[in-house]
Amino acid sequence: MPAFEYSALDAGGKTRKGVIESDSARGARSLLRDQGLAPLTIEAVVSDGLSANGKPSFASRFQTLNPTELALFTRQISTLIAAGLPIDSALGGIIRQTETPRIRRIITAVRARVVEGQSFAQGLAAFPRAFNDLYRATVAAGEESGHLPAVLERLADYTEGRQATTQKVQMALFYPALLTLVAITVVIGLVTYVVPQVVQVFVQMKQTLPPLTRGLIAVSSFLREQWPWIILGFVAFGAGFAWALRQPAFAFRWSQIQLKLPLIGRLIRGFNAARFARTLSILSAAGVPMLKALAISGEVVASEPMRRAILAAADRVREGAPIARSLEHSRLFPPMMLQLIAAGEQSGALGNMLERAAVQQERELDTLINALLGLFEPILILVMGSVVLMIVLAILIPIFDLNQMVH
């Protein structure tokens, strides 16, 4: 059934917008009037995400789902299809349960494409920002193989796992970030306000100040007098660095530098290796051809050097080389993961071993993140304590000198 984008006035005179399904524009107007709405505009949403007049449709302007919304939608559609409902009926059930208008519009537009005769994957393809290449390829493979319920269940587990990991990292970073902000604010307040008030007494007495105190006064004066230029400099540096990262050559070089850093490099390699292994595991289990699965898995990797290494490995696999040996050439992937992949290739249980490799990498990544966060707090406290100690000493040393002069 076609979908129509509408804007209408309710009984209170407020404008309401949304998407409604009907056989025709006239039928859509009739349905809106039955709901107590006065139609203003009615535009058909066609399969390419454009309205009938060729302009971007309402749905295409709101075609983003955050990880939580995507995970919930995937679990709902997986459960309903596993219960034996047709795809259009399952989507209709989700539309009735969804309270967020933006999500309802996207799902309604997808259902309209399915009712028109397109596949579920083709309906999702109209919203590439909401459903990425991995998601659409997995759904397409499930439809082609006839195992869509099982594939959607694995995809639901994957999206929920990613969402849980993201929330865990965000919650773990919240306290250190808050502690850092408070510490920096306290130090800036001490240097720019407290220190000048205290040190001014010694300056008026024309007392010879020690080097530490003179240095603190210089830092305080610089921050108070030059703070607009300091802020402007940080903003300019951030904007310039962001622009440079959009240049392929600089972005690739910066990624290489990150991979060589002692702890950060290990964290980046572990994160991307876990994502690659999990994606390849899902696509392999869904029946996606290995070369296509490698190409899609490479696209979900954030590190450009690792992405290029995966594409180079795909070329070697195309020529007949094993996957593990092809990935080993770059020396960017963890040895344990390569050993598990090699064992899967030799035993004929590649999908199972890929899943084990993904689980192993995710566990190792969690351990590393927890260790780094556990070290960050005491290190930050030690650093900020040292800074405060220097400020206190810069104030107390002149007082001690003055006390000695009096005696």
C-alpha cells in the first residue's frame, strides 16, 4: 500500500506532520478527516525516498536511527518474524507500537516499499544512514537463503551487543571526564584568581620572590591577559585539525601514528579487530560470499590502515590465499584472532571460529578499557595533586622567607 507524507491541522489549530498509508491521495485525506485532522498537503512517498514532485521526502530528511533505536527495532522485527508473521504485518505491528514519530515514519516508508513488492532489504536500502551496509547485506542474505528469522536474531544480538558496549564505555568515561573538568576548573580558578590576590601582598612589600613564585605569577598574568587569544587559538587549532582529517593523505598518516602509540594503538587495534571479526562472523553465517563479506567488514572498520589491509587481504583471498595468512601480511591484527581464523579454515568451521575470535577480542578489549580507566583516576589525582602542591609551595615559600626576615 502506498505511503503519503502529510501535513494537517488538528482541532486545536496546530500543524501535525507524518506519514499515512492509503490506496490513493484521496483516501489518505479521508483517513485524516476521520482522525479529526484537516489536510493541508498530501505527497506520495515513492521508493527512492523522494516525494512525487522530486524533492526530498519527509522520511528521507529523518532517516537516522541511533544505536538504541536500531537495536530495539531489530529485536522487534526478529521476534515477530520468528513468530511466523509476514514482513509487512510485522512492520505494521512495530508501527503501532512505536511512539516516536520519526521512527514511525521510517518504518512506515519501509513497509510501503515491501507492500509494493520490493524485498525487505530493498526497503531498508532507501535509508542508508539508518541501516548501514552490514545491516542491509545481512538481511538480503537472510532473504536469499530463506533463513531470515535466524539471521535477524543474530543481527539483533549484534546490535544489542554494540549498543550495550557503547553505553558501558560512555558510563565508564563519565566520571573520569567529570573529574578532569572539575580539576582543570579548580586549577584555572586558583591560578587566575586566588594566586594573584595572595601574591600581591609580597609584590607590594617589594620582597624578592623565589623562582617558583615568579613563574606562577607569570603564568597567572598570561592566563588573565591572554585568555581570549588562548581560546581563539584552541578553536583555530581544532578547526584546522578537523579540516586536515578530511584530507585522505593526512587522515591515513594520522591513523598510522595512532596505531604506533603504546596503549592507544593497542586499544584501536583491539576495537577494530573485534568489530571486523564480529561483522565477518555474522555475514559468513548469513551465507554472504566471503569476498563480499570481507569488503563489507572492511567498511565497518574505523582505522584507515586496517581497512586498507582488509581490502588487500580480500585481493589475496580472491587469488586463492587463506584468509588468516592474507590478514597476517599487515601485522595489524592480533595473533590470537589470526590463529582462530586459521583453525577455522583448516577445520571447515570458519563461521564458528570467527564468532569465537570476535568474543575473544571483545573480552580482551573490555579488560583493556577497564584497566586503563582504573589507572586513569589515580594518575589524574596524582597529577592534579602535584599541580596544587606547586601552587601551595609558590605561596608558602615567600611566607617562610618573610618569617625568617622578621626573626
